[in-house]
Amino acid sequence: MTQHFDLAIIGSGSGNSLVTPDFDGKRVAVIEGGTFGGTCLNVGCIPTKMFVYAAEVATTVREAGRYGVDATLEGVRWADVRDRVFGRIDPISDGGRRYRQDGPNTTAFLGHATFTGDRSLMVELPGGRQETITADQVVVAAGAHPVIPDVVTESGLELGDLVHTSDTIMRIDELPRRLAIIGGGFIAAEMAHVFASFGVHVTVVARGSQLLRHIDTEISQRFTDLAREQWDVRTGTNVLAVGRGDGGGGVRLHLDSAAVVDADLLMVATGRRPNTSCLGADAGGLAVLDDGRLEVDAYGRTTAPGVWALGDVSSPFQLKHVANAEARAVAHNLVHPDDLRRLPHDHVPSGIFSHPQVATVGLTEQDCIEQDRPHVTHVQAYGDTAYGWALEDRSSVCKLVADPTTGRLLGAHLMGPHATSLIQPLIQALALGTPVDELARGQYWIHPALAEVVENALLGLRLERTA
């Protein structure tokens, strides 16, 4: 028997917010084949940052001596740290699932959905049962999954045993003595910080010459230099083979430098790929791009009439705040076909909650050079401000990129404490087009707060405009 709905949503992350009051009195299907609530709630942004905060506490204790405070870290109760995180998160996930199962207007299908035709879906449910669903409109918000390199899949090691991704490593039962991480991006940087702060010996193996290669080159190099002081960092290195360690315990990575890395656990952090391979995209008339994303237009419409997509399954930005913004646009577009809103992809910021913290938005200096775009830059050290003195900071910076003629900000790149908060007025300046001199002198900056780093960075830009 086929059930028909006004709207069918595949995915319960940001897609879950599409059930707006506009659908009161209508039938909405919410389909989720994994954990209810999506990546951010369960295995991404929220749990990782809760772990990061505990890691920051541990790091603060270890570094207390630099401020004249004698303190020692007696230990980290991993199980208590973990249970504090998931004791908060798991009930939220369960509550969201129950609400969609029992709440008004929605029917929850806890299974994997596959397109079988035009806005027609087959849902594989537990126990081998199947449901056929059709809908007037369908939104695909199915998210993404970790990429496992061939060298790991061919190793014979089982995922969840000695090999983990960000989806599983936060729920392990005890801390390893040694952790190897393959990857040099933001997930690798955050998890390396967490485990190293808890006393684990961390080795990071990255193909590129620097960590965080996707950000401004200067900030990336500064971060890499600091990372080498905290972790065993092997850049410009490929993993040729992965196997069990001596005696069958742990894992051993064979590197192209002829070196080996032994560890108790291996974490793979080599990116995430959209969940499109088992979606039945061809049957549903949905085009898939070379990188695995569903093709969508500026309004979130796929190539299939009446089918929309948002979030990691289709967006060029695998960021929760982008998925949420896209969901707001698609929610409007579902019920206002004659007044469509574009997906908001301008001035997208991102944050990396490692040690140090990194935040970035807009063009990098390299972008401007490659585009032959006139620009000026200024790098402001935290340590040149009063609060930077309080922090005994010698490495953190705020780097700004601006148009010398218009005075418009082009990009902002911060590395240091509270970078993800300090960048917010710079995001606002980009979004509203506020010239940097007006931003610097058109408002008060509290003295001696850390925000003076941003103020001084703005004042340090040498513009050509006279007014």
C-alpha cells in the first residue's frame, strides 16, 4: 500500500526544521535511516565542541604555570567526560524522534529511503519491512558520511574496532595511549587537540605540506608550526599500508617516507562525502555532480520537478549554519513558488575549534592574488593588546584583507583564543558592506577587552581612499 504525503523529508538534521506552521493540517513524512537529529547533533558540531571545552580546561591547568599559578592535572576521567556529552545529546535525539513519531502532522519512517520514480520513495524499515511513499514535494537533506581511504578499507581492520571516524571515536570506552590520525583538515585538528589535551600521544599524518590547507596560507603555516609543538605531525606524507601492530595489537601505519607509526587506535579524518550513492538518484531524476553532491539551482531545486535538496548532500559548504540557512530558504520556497528565495551562500564563515582556535570568512590573500584583485592586508598580534598581555600570548593573530580604494573588507582570518567569537563583527561588516575605517571608528570598542585585537587590525589597514 502506498502512502501519499504533502511533503516528504529525507533526513532529520536541518531538514527537520522544514515542518513549519505552513504545514499545519497537512501530511508530512520525516524519513531517517540513521540517528535522529543529523550529523551536527550526534557526531559533529555539538559533541565535538563539548569535548573541546573539556580539553581547554585540561590545557589551562597544564599551562597555569606561565601565569604564576602552580597547578597539576591529576587525570582525565574519560568516561565521565564522554557521558556528560552524550548524556545531554542522546535524550535530545530521542526526544526529537518521539516528537516526529507522535506529534501533529508528521509520520516518522525510521529507515533508508531510495527513489523509485518521480517523487516516489521506497523506505527500508527494520525487520525487512518496506513502505512506499509518494509526495507532492520532496526535500533531500540526507547529509554526508566519512570517507575511508582505500588503504584503510584494504587493511582488513574493522571499523569501530581499531579504526574510527569522527562518527565513532567520541564514544570509545577508554582513552588510548597512542592515537594516529590520517588527515590534516578541521576534524583532524579538533580531535588531535581533544585527545592530546587528555594525555594521549597523537600522531597526525597529512598529505599536504601544511595542516588546514583550505584556509589562508599564512594562517595555515602558523597553525602547523604550533601543532608541531603539541603533536607528532607528519606533513607531506602518504600512508602506503595499514595493518596490525607487532603481536597483533594496535595498528601500524607504513608511510612513504619508509617510516612506521604505531598506535593503539587509528582515526580517519579525510573528509566527508554526500549520502547520494544509495539514494536512487537516477530513478528519481536527480543529477549528481562529480563530487557526489546533488545538483541544485540557486533556490535549492534539484533537476527533478518538486524535489529540493539542502545541507551536506548538496551544498558546497559542509557547515551546520549553512544547512540551517538553506533550510530557511527552502522552507519558504516550498510554500511560495512565485516568490523564491536564493540559497544564502555569501560571506560564509567557518570555525575550527582546535588549539589554537581558527576562524575565517571571505577571501584569502591568495584568492586576491590569483584573481589579480587589488588588496591590502594587515596582521595584528593578540600580544600587542592589553588583554593579549594578560594571556601571555605570543602566537595569536588577526589577519584582515581589504580593498584599498573602497575600504570594503574582503576577508578576515583569526587564529587564537575566542577567534570564532571575535570574527563576528567582521562577518557583519562583510554582509552589510561597512568600510573598515567606519567599522573601526564608528563605534566603541571596550578597553581592555580582547576585541581590541580586531579594532587594531582594522586601523592597521592602509587604505588609499581619503574619506
